Amino acid sequence: MRWYFAPEYDYGRNLPQHQAVHGFILDKPSRIRRHLITADVANESDFERPAPVDEAEVSEVHEPGVVFDLRDAYAISRAVEFDALALLPAETVWEAVVSPQLHACGGTCDGLRAAADGEWAINLSGGFHHARPDLAHGSCLVNDLALAVARLEREGAMRPILVVDLDLHQGDGNATFFAKDDRVFTFSMHEQAAFPVPKMQSDLDVGLPQKTGDDDYLERLELALAEIDERFTPEVVVYVAGSDPFEHDPLGSLQLSLEGLTERDRRVARYAAKHDCGLVVLPAGGYSDQSAALTAAGFAEIAAVANEARGG
């Protein structure tokens, strides 16, 4: 298992100390890392530190306006829905908000490259699945998966990629980026009434009602994976593993328990193992105070499946 983390993943490192903004846990990547180390899932030495992507690389997948707005405090405040940022100097906002996402994008690029070689990787940030070619919104400034796929193409390592997006919210950015790319199959299972509105069209969308709960959720997941088997043969799985379907998440109403979330993660990992796919996992959303612990628990399940697949 390859693990990717940098201290720069945490948001607000140059701001007065506070840990959450409207439910957004600023130091969530570091918290996930601590949980993993405490639980003996990973050692401190296991974490690889990726280099950030730069604006030139961003410009290869995003429209010029998106790239320009990375230096605009007001534009960033709109994209992350936190108006107070507009009052700060642009450089401060860059260091507090933009730089963490560019560092996380580097981890996703490295993770996808490892997955293209058949390895399994987990990035402790990333999953910016709302960013579209011409739009930063939903707290996603740039699309890390689009950047990673573009880098893979440049390196001549492109593989058939299945995106399994089980965040609470539809991956509208991923759907838009890969709408005409038959090498990338986008699957999103999400709360239908939640952001974004309107939805974009993935290759397979499963919109769920409120109060779906564990049993119905897992059944719908199995049905969707079976349908994908009839339509697409992946060599790499990208798993967008948002913890926001959790029953106590303030932004959602799907009402999955901890057991339901970890079973969800286990099933996706076993799907990748069954199909002998490389795998890269991204944490995406999660806004309860338990989000880091929930994400770490899911990552532990995925690491356990990796050990099973190796016969360990």
C-alpha cells in the first residue's frame, strides 16, 4: 500500500488557529494520519510526500478563468463558500486554501501513477470532484483526478479507469471532464436532493433518497457494480470515499452507520481486488467531527483487503 501525505495538505496553516469552518475540518488530513498511526495501520515512515502541481499544469485541464481565479481572494471565497476570505490578502488566501489543494493534487497524481502500475494507493487529501473545466465550486478549486489523468497520458501510462464516487454529493466535475472519454467510466452514487443542482450526467448515476440507510445503500451499490461489469472493464479503480453519507454528518441525510461506511469501503476494495485492478483512494467530503476517524477506519479496511489480496 502506498500512502501520500504532506503537512501542507492542511488548510489555514497561516491563519489564527481554528479547526473548522462551517463544518469543514481544516486539519483533517493530519487527523487521518494520526488515526492511522495510532491504530498501527501505517507507520510514520510509510507516508510519501508529493510535490504540488503548479499553475501551468492546472492550465492544461482548466479554462484560463479558473487558473486566474486561484490568485483572487474573492473568487476563492465564493468557491469555498466562506465570505470572510475575501477580506484577506490574496497571498494569505493562496497559502491557506489554494496551496493545500495543489499539494493534494500532487498526491492524487502520484497515487494514480502507482495504480496504473497495479499498486494500491491512498491519498490523505483530494477527491475535488466538483471542479469542472470552467468552474471552481463546492470547495473544489481544481480537479485532481483530471490533472492526474492528464499526467498519466503525458507519461504514456493511460489505463481504462473506473471512478467509483460514493461521496454524499454527485461528482459533477468528474462527470463533466470525462463525458467524452471512453477510457474513463464515471459512476456516482449520491443523495439526489443534495448539492449540486442541477446534476451533470455521469456514465452511471444512482441518486438516492433521504434516509436510505445501510441495507438499501449496500444493495444499490452491489447492483451498480454488477451493471458496470456489463459495460466496462477497468484496469484502475479510483475510489472517491467521502464520509459524508454518515448518519451524523450535518450536510447529508443518507444515514449510514459507521458499520455501513466501512462495509461500503470494504466492498469497493474487494471489487478492485477481484478485478485485479490498481486502486487509488481519495477522502473527499465529510463534515462531522468524526469525519477523520471515519475516513481512517475505512482506509484501514481497504488496507486489510490489500493484505488479503497479497495473501498476507
